[in-house]
Amino acid sequence: MGTYLVRRLLIALPSLLGISVVLFTVLALAPGDPFEEMATNPNIPPEVRLALREKFGIDDPVYLRYFRWLTAMMQGDWGFSFASRVNVDTLILQRLPATIFVIGSSQILALAIALPVGIYAATRPYSVFDQIANTFAFIGFSLPTFFTGLLFILVFSIWLDWLPFVYRSDITATGWRWYWEQIRQAIMPVMVLGLFQAASYTRYVRSAVLDVIRLDFVTTARAKGLGEKTVVVRHVVRNALIPVVTLVALQMPTVFGGAIVTEQIFRIPGIGSLLISAILSNDTPVIMAVTFVFACLVVTFNLIADVLYGWLDPRIAFR
Amino acid sequence: MNETEIHGMVADVKEGKLSRRGFMQRLAAFGVAAPTAWHILDFHGVAQAQSLTAYKPTKAGGGGPLKILLWQAPTLLNPHFAIGTKDQEGSRVFYEPLAGWDNEGNLVPFLAAEIPSRENGAVSADGLSVTWKLKPNVKWHDGKPFTADDCLFTAAYAADPATAATTIGTYKDIKVEKINDLTIKITFEKPTPFWADAFVGAAGMILPKHVFEPFKGAASRDAPANLKPVGTSAYKFIDFKPGDILRGERNPDYHIANQPHFDTVEVKGGGDAVSAARAVIQTGEFDYAWNMQVEDEILLRMERGGRGKAIPVSSGNIEFIMLNTTDPWTEVDGERSSVKTKHPSLTDPAVRQAINLLIDRESVQKFIYGRGGKATANFVNAPPRYVSPNMKYEFSIDKANKILDDAGWVRGSDGIRAKGGTKLKYVYQTSINAPRQKNQAIVKQAAQRAGIDIELKSVTASVFFSSDVANPDTYSKFYCDIQMYTTTMLQPDPERFMLQLVSWEIANKENKWQGRNISRYSSKEADDAFREAQNSLDPARRTALFIRMNDIFCGENILVPVLARTRMAASSNNLVVQPSGWDLDLWMLNAWFRP
């Protein structure tokens, strides 16, 4: 187990390095200029923009910029944003709470819907309930979040006027009122993301349970005269959820990485909206940091998923 | 209306025969209306009328929260680091300049005790200096007094190249002296008719010396106050998250009595223009949103709800088409569109005139931009006194056909006109933006009917407007026959704006395409007019010279203006805002109120 972990970590390092090279090159090749708006402003002489570019080292060759970035990153210096001149780590930490709250809640919601629905549907395959659940699951993951997001805004904010569609990170109310406001503004984004995720989880849970429920040990358990509830909960679900657990672990990076589209629609000040605004303003240090952190999270959670899988299912050996 | 007439009227105002208002109206009647008419009167030593804002509340505070949505969110709060208007707007919530520009192009004092003028002797007769008197008893948000030292420091801070301030252009060539604690004198290197630049408007916000002093020069990025401003304005800083939200509370010690009305102010960022308009006009979640780049049709539909409205504010921005008289398809010394080359067909004035006749401005205005623009034949459209009365526009395919026939451009078997083997085939580029693509299509259709074949090209805005030297698709390289975009005029004086028409600003390889003259056309007469206007202390003469420059470029159909753009904002119906096309949206946030 120990050597397995060490080996996996050693493999992760070059892949992260490779990812960073690819990211950096792509960003360097992409057109655009962080000081673009100054180019069309007649009040700002072009020299000012050129001086800024030079000061921030944008005009240096790509490989030089890459090594500068890499050495700084190794020392824990993430650089600073061209747009706000703030350190990138400060920016990311500022955005993290909103993302964790919204995406985390939506994942919990997704599981809370997918587990019971998926299990129940699998225990009664092709029943009316199963058919309905399946239909909704298909609709759910066929509709992109930008569509459902706008639909929700149209229905709940504009027609019914029930919910706000601008997410605010600084609600001034205190006590219960604060919680109420917080929940009210999070309902729509959490629903949009949660239902989308729930739809695909439901399909996974259902097929995982279906796979297990046909196995001999389940028949044995039934033959022993165990109650249906005990059979399903203790024998079927326990085994069926092993692949689901790893699936959830693989989804974890998005909890930190944010949901770009949904965050933009509801103006949630999360990592996703930070990334999109950085991309739009060609703010390379921020794009680099966010995407790189995301890459690290993906690699880490992949590792965790593998380890977790082995731990849950001892038949799988670490090699 | 000529110079003599204007001089005559100024004399009437001086003698009291004509009121200031009468003067403005008289100019307006000639289509040369008021906006910076203060400048004309000011030059002749006629006192300015105090510009009034209908501020109703009788006590400060009590207005509750004010919620503003800037969908392009401020990312920093140091006005001298501002990359775009969004950052200036955010900074303006806390900082103030000596004076700002109102919607008519008048100066309104903030930290100045009075507006300098010839009459009060503050503007020197030789145009070499201006003296500002500062408002006494103004306090920074931390309680320290505001003095001349802060102005001196701000100028030195911005002018230091190591600070990397974006306002360096405004401060690097001026000398600021302290006369006493509440008086400063700005000295210019050469006679400067437009003296109201430093310490005025968006680039003029003054920083507190005691806060920023340790962070001048290379250490500028480390100043905590870049994100936690200490200003003099009506609202004190509470909290700021770059790109997300900005909060302020009422400054109880504000230097204007009974202001501000609101107890707190909140500026939220993110999202897109359409949903911002929706949050203000349709659901009323927010009170104000800026930069409504939304088709007018959608805004009109939202307004039917009755909660909010769109506010068009006229500005100096112009959407225009540019015709290339250099050859974009031949490379000379490593660059295309070089002034050393000649365009095979667009050098023919008849072709350019025909193209001008093929632009259906009325339809573009009516069906695409709505309240967002006004059809025009001029490059300079504001302030009204700089607008040329000589240019006319017309849409006539028949006339265009006739002109081309007369000039010897004959239709070939494919319906495309040609002369001596040169076909009238052009590539017409612009940035990707729905109204622009519609506009392109309208022009293409009309051109087809006149035997001109136009190929449309659209480039992503982030490429088109970038200064990327390696990219051939930027607007400043102009590697095609025709292009269209909007250029902005930010000050009520066209001097900087007119740099786009002078020969020494021609964009080329040598200046890395940073030159302002993108059309690459030049005329000695325009160059001379500009040089004279730069030093001319007589506003009437200056106006005439700028109008002449406009007429040369528009008359030659090098610049083919389409629409004078308006700035659109959205406001809730129960909010009174103070819009200005010559300053920031939030330039007078202190005087906003709910009736």
C-alpha cells in the first residue's frame, strides 16, 4: 500500500508538470492582451501600455515566462493578477467559500435525490416508478445547466418574483434572517446544479444496484428469510455503492473548481466566475493558477478514488 | 455660424445684453449648442453659472441602501491603476477629483473651492498655468485634513514611471506647485487651451499622501489602500472583493451639506449585460446598472414592466467605417497596409463616395441600435459646438451607381464593376458583436446592388482590439479594405480624439501599430490645423480648426461615420441619478437620491 502510494505520487509529478507546460503554452499562443481596454482609450498614450507590458514581463519569450512562473510557484508564490494587482492566492481564497457552499450543497442534494430514487427504481425495475424516474433522469442530464438556469430565473424571479437571481456574498442581515437570505439566494443555483448531477447519479446508482441485486448472494440472503429491507440495505446497497463512492470522489474537484456557467448566470462569486473573468481579461496568472490548482485536485482525487476503491473492496489489490 | 458671430455674441453676454442661457440657446439654434460653451465664455472672462443639481433631500442619510450592478466588475480600487472604466467607477465611489464634468460639459467642483476661469484670474492669459483653490475643511475618511500636499503627491505618484500608473499621460508633462495649503498651481510646458485634464474627471481622483506615501514607485503594488481606499467622498469604504462586490457606508463628515442620501452603497459585479438590465428594469433587485450593451428592442420590452427604465446618455463615441487607401494585400518592408502602397481602387474618390452613399444609416439606427445611436455624417459629434454643420449623409443606390458609371467602373459579366482589370471586391472586417454583423449585412446588400462585392469578416473582439503585434487581425493593423468599430471620446475637448487624423500618428510597423491614425490617410491641411489648434488659445478658432479636420476626413470619405453612440444605463424608477456623458457614471454619486 505504502509503495503503491509513493509510486502513484511520483507518477503524478511529471503529469502535473506536463499539464502546466500545456496550459502555459496554450495561454501564450492565445491572442489577447490584459491591457486591451487601454488600447482603444485615446486618453492613455500607447507608451503607458507598452511600459506596463514590459513591467509585468508579458513581452518576454514564452519559455522564460514559464520558468519564472514555475520557480515562483515552487516557492509558493502564485504571482499577482494583472487586472487587480492582487496576489492570486488571495483572490482564490476569497472566492472559495461561495463555491464550496453552492457546489457542495448541490452535490449533497444530488446524492440525497439519486440514492433513494436509484435504489428504489432498481429494486422494482420497469415498474411505473422506474419508468418515471428514468424519464426524468434522461430529461435532467439532457438539459444543459445554462438552459435550466435561465428557465428558473424566468419562472421564479421574473414571473413569480419569489427568488433573487443575483447572488450576494455580503448579506447584511443578522441571525435567522441571514440564514434565510442565504438559503433563498442559493436555492436556484443549487437546484440547477443538483438536479443535473442527480440525474446522472440516479442512472449510475440504478445500474449499480441492478448489477448486484441479481447476484447469487442476494438470492441466498432472501432464501435465509431476511426481510426485504435488510436485504436491500445491508446486502445489496453496501456492495452496489462501491463504484458510486469512487464516482463521487472523482466529482469532488468540481466542488472546489466551481461551475463556470452556473456561477456566471447567477453571479456567484466563486472560482468558476473568477476563471471566466480572468479568461475574458487575459489575466494569465489567474488563469494559470486556477486551472493548475484544478489539475492538481483532479490528480489528487483520482488517487484518492483509487485508494478508496481498494479499501472498500479488498478484492482489488494495489499493485 | 462663424468666429465673428460667436465673438459678437460673447460681447453681448459680457455687456449683459444676452444672458448666459440665451447664449447657449442661440448656439444651440445653430446646431452648435452649449456643452462646452462654458469654455468659450470662460475664455472671454464671463463667469460661469453654477451648474445646479436638483438635489431634494434636506438631510444626509435616511435613504437606506443603494444597490448598483456593474456587470463588468471593478477589480481594483486605485484610480491610477485603473485598466478600464470599471475600475475608475469603483474608485470614484470613494475618491474625488477637484472637479468633474456634468452632462453639458460644464465643470462642477468637488474638492475645488471654485472652478478656475479667466475672470477669477486662475487661468493665465498665456495658457501656461492654472491655479486651483481647494475646498477648506475637507477631511479624508480617516480624519486627516485634505490639503495641497495631497494634490502634489498624487501628481508625483502618477507621473513616476515606476509606479506604473495608467494615468501617467495626464501628469508626466505638468508641473504642480503648492502656493499655500489650499492653493495649487499647475504649469504647462506650452500653451494649453484645454487645461482641465489633471485633477479633473476620471483621471483626476486625488489620493491621500499620508496613506500612499510609502508606496510610491516600485512598491506601489503593495499598498494595502489599493484595495482599501481612504478617500474624501460621500461614502466610506467597508469591504471589497475584486471582481465581485464593493460596499461603502455614508460618510457622516462629508463636505457637502445634506449629502449623501443613502446610508450604504453596494456595487455588485459579474454576469452579463442582459441579465443586469433585467435585475434593474424587470425585477427591481438592483437600483442601477451601467453599460447596457443590450439591443434596444429587449430594453423596451423590459421597460413595459414599469419598475425601471433605460437612460440614454449622449457621448462622444462614434461607430464608423474606415476605408483603406493603402494596399492591404501587398507586403512592403514587412508590413501590409503600408503608406508606401496605394490601394488599387479605394484611392479613387468616386469609389469612396459611392460606398458612403451605400450605407443606410437610418435603417441601422431604426432597426439595430434604437436609442443606442443616432445616424450621423460627422466623426466628431459632441460636444455640439465641435459638430461640423457642413457634412450631410444620404442613402442612394442610384446615385452610387451613377457615380461609379461616370468614373468608368463598368459592370462585368458577374455583375461586379471593374476598371482596367481591377475589380471592386473588398473585405470588410469588424469585431464579433451582433449589431455589427447586422450592420455589415446591410452594407453588403446595398453594395451588391451597386456592383460592389463585399466579403464580410468578423474577428473576436479580444483579438480585434488587442495590441498583439504578431496578430494580423487587429484593428490597428487594418489588413483589409474596409473596417468598422467604435472609437471613444472621453473628454469634452476633441484634441486627443483628433490625434486619429494626424500624419505622425499613423500606425505602422515602426511604432508597433500603436499609432492612433489607423486609416493611414493624412493631409497636410489637417496636420497644420491640428498643430495650430493645439496652441490656439481662442476657443472659437480652435473649434473652427477641429471642424475643418473633421470635414477633410469625412469629406474625402476616408472615415465614413455611421452612428453617434449613446451610453445606456438602467435605473429603477424611484431613483434620481446624475448622468453625464463626459464623466463616469458614478461621478456624482453623492447627489443621487430617492424622491
